[in-house]
Amino acid sequence: MKPILKLYRGYANEQELIVMGHVFKPTTVKEYNFQKKNFKNATSVIKMFQIKTQANADVYLEQNNSKIHTRTLNDGYFKFCVPLDQDSKYGWIDYKVSITHNNETITAKDSYIRPHKGNLGIISDIDDTFLVSHTLNPLKKLYVLLFKNIYKRKTFDDVVTHYQALSSAGRTNKHELNAFFYVSSSEWNLYRFVIQFTEIHKLPKAVLLLKDIKTSLADFFITGSGDHNHKFDKIKHILEFYPNLEYVLLGDDSQHDPYLYEAICKIFPVTVKAVYIRQTGTSKKEKIITIMENLETLKVSICYFKNSSEAIAHSKSIGIIK
């Protein structure tokens, strides 16, 4: 059996390229089958959290006709942060990484984004921001994750229309799209699920920045919970990595998004253009209203909405989309 090499979408600016992935130990367990139903789907989902990572594995990135070598961390994760020579290419660009096993080379390909020169970056949460997840009801959230396969999972009405409009906002060339990031407290275990879901529903192609991978069944039952500081750190990193973009932040009021976004706006007082928070309960929360009003004093345009049609109207009213 061979080890498994998994790559994730990367990103680059004018000086640096960042790509990442995992190396897993050989296994006979088949990958999650997105078409299984009911208990078979539940079994597949649980198996995504019973994987074994490979520490200290040799990994090679092919870049500019040379091979750059690193090794995986203790959890099988690897990340290349390498200088990027002046390059005229923009948009989504392919990259290739390889590992060796018994003198055999195992290669995988993915892509990274180098945004076209423009003025907008979009950062969105996943659960209950565009993917209906029932975060406020943990038992229902678990039931849906286990027993509803990917084709039974839903987006909120009009959210795809809003995201597609944001993706092309300010662009006259249809091939030039704004940089999109999905930042979530879900773990890397669910990466393929999210990618497949966004492709099925034609959501914008995006870089995913997720939480450290989990490798036990016990971890599965607390997926997406716990400390959300990693989301703050990743969002802060994006704004520092692309300091010349203006940002739209999208989240929901079921967990910590409003608090994280408020802190981000205070640290980056000139680069956040708008904050969108989806209302997940039957009524708006007073604490979230207070946060949104506070953001307005920082000259951030805010929208606390129940339906995405409201968010679309707001984006049009402030001139982000047409």
C-alpha cells in the first residue's frame, strides 16, 4: 500500500507563494463517497475522522524548474512558504507536489490563486453562512452531517447569486475574479466535502483555511467547536498578506463571527469595506446589533440580514455589485 498525498488550494502575492497539504499513512479505507445515503453516508463521514497521518515525511514542491524539499509536521501537515520570482501570471495557477515511497514517486496537483490587480477580497465563513448546518441545534447539526449526503445538503436562498456577484465585482474581464477565501472552524478532514459542495452549487472557487486535522472518533463529535482563535489568526494573516485589497467579510450570528470581525476591523481600520452577518435564529441578537453599530462608527458598511436578498440589495446600495 502507498501513503496518500493530499493537496489544498494555495495562494500567492507579488513576493511569496504558500501551498499546503497532508500526507496520510497507507490505508485500505476508501475515501468518502459523496453519493452514499443514510447509514452508509454516516459510516463514510465517520471514517474521515479515523485517518492516520504521516509525520516527518519527505515532500517536494516543483517550482521554477527546481524541487524544494520539506517534511511534514507531527500531524502530517506540510506547508511551503517560498519566495516567488516576478511572474506575469495571475488568477488560478497549477502547482505540483510529490512524495516518494519505496523508490516510487507519488505526485499530486492542485492550484493556487495570485489575484489579478484589483481592489476586493472576500472572506466567508461556511457553516450557516452559505451552507445550512443548524449550528444552534447541535443534535440536528450532527444528524444532518451524518445522514444527509452532499446532494441533500442545502445553501441558503440567493446566497450563490450574492457570492457570484461579489466574485466578479469590479471586473470587466470575466476571466478575472476577486480573491475568495472560506475560513472555518471545520477541520481539514472536511476539505473534500466543502470543495465538492461548492462546486455542485457553483459557489466561487476559493482558498480554504480550516482547523487542524482530527484523527479520532472522539474528535468527530466535537467537530467545528472549541477555540475559534485560529479563524481570527487566519483572517488577520490574509489581510496582512494582501494589504492593498479592500475586504468584504461574511459570517453568521450562531457563533463568534461578529466578535472576530469586530476585532479585525479595529486592527485594520481602512481595509474592511463591509461586514455581512446572517441572522440564524428567529430574531436578531442585541449583542450583535451593538457590534454592528460599533462597526458603523469605524466607517464599515454593515448588514445584519435574515435572507440573502437583503444582502444583495445592500451590496448594490453601497456600489460593491451592480
